[in-house]
Amino acid sequence: MSNFFRQVYYVAWGDMRFLRHNWINVLVMSLMTPLLYLVAFGYGLRTGETDSGFSYIAFVIPGIVALTALSAPFSATSTRLNVQRLYYKCFDEMMMCPLSISAIMVGKSIVGVVRGLFSCLALFLLGLFLAPDLMFTPLFLICLVISCFVFSFLGVVAALMAKSHQSMATFSSLVILPMTFLCGTFFSVSSLPLFFQVLLYCLPLTHSSECIRAASLGTAFPWWSLVVLIIFGIAFYMIGWRLLKTKKV
């Protein structure tokens, strides 16, 4: 086990050094879009209370935190791995090292998890001043960590499958962008017709939004959504593991 964590450290070392030396730029880039969403949707479009009895600003902040747990980890892992594979060609050298596939998968996802937690916690701390109804709980932190891992693994898979930089842009447009606006970030999925609810519950961000919102507002927690979110994470991990195992990268 200690050897596994040592290998994870070796894989993640370069990415973490990059994050350490560019943390201000990373934080600004990670928070700019969520803050714009907060201003536009939280204050610009709706006011008053929601059906659950909370103010809309208290309702939307956990959704934007979940959105940040998608965008920041996915962008961090997919962009760096894509550049390392297709531009610098240094990922091939890592594949030739005596490292386990599991260590490579976890190590390449660490930078996304750290960046996601850093950005989400900074945004949530701001949200605590804007919406007193919000609560920082251990369950909230657990859901946040799991979400960051899930979307970091998704970023690794997307980068491993991409054949070009344009492929990554296409994946983001077809997968990430629809999830941004449709997965209960800015509205309650339960308010939609049943057909659309079924479709949206097939996407991982919906379950992340449900879990993070319930944990931070103290409402009934959707344990089944947490289980589904973990299943998504395992599925993304296994797909990435398979791609590395068969060397189809």
C-alpha cells in the first residue's frame, strides 16, 4: 500500500508543482465563471424564496459549488493530460516507467481534486456570508471530495480518448456544457416533467448537485444519489484503467 501511494506521489508531483507556482491564476480562472453565474442567476434573474422555503441565493450557491466541482477538476486534469499526450509527448515516457495503472489514474486526477476543492471551498466560504441558511457539514465535505474525484476521472478519460485538441473541445461542447445548465444547478430537477427528470438523472452532475445542496441546506439527504455518484466515479475509473491497460492512448 505504501508503494502505491509513493507511485501516486511520483505521478502527481509535476502537476502539483505547476499548481503551486500558478495558484493565483488557477484560483482566478476557476472562480471567475462561478461568480458570474452567481451574479447573473442568483441576483439578476430570481429573488425571493423557493418551494423548499429557502431563498433562491441559498438554493443556487450549492448548485454553483457542484458546477465548480465539475468544471475545475475536469479542466485541470483533461487540459494538462491532453497537452502532455499530444503536444509534449511526455506521457509516453510515464507509461514506460514501472508504475501501476491504478497509480497513474489516481495520480493524474489529484491535481483536479486539489484544484476543485480549493475553488469550491473558496466559493462556499463566500456563500456563507451571502446566505446564512447554508451550513458547512462533514457530509458536505464528503460529497465535495467524491464529486471532485468523479469529474477528475472523467477528465482523465476524456483526455485519454481525445485524438486531438479539437476533440477535447468537442467533448466539452457535447457533454460538459449541457450538464452545466441542465443538471439542477440553477433550478430544481423535480420541477420538470418526468421524462426530462429521467434523462437528467442519467448525468452525474445532477446527483452531485442534489447531494451537495441537501448537505449544505440540512434537508433530507438523497443517499441513493450519493451511491449513483460513486458508481459513476468507479465507471470512469475503470474506463480510464482499461484504456491505459490496452494502451489505446
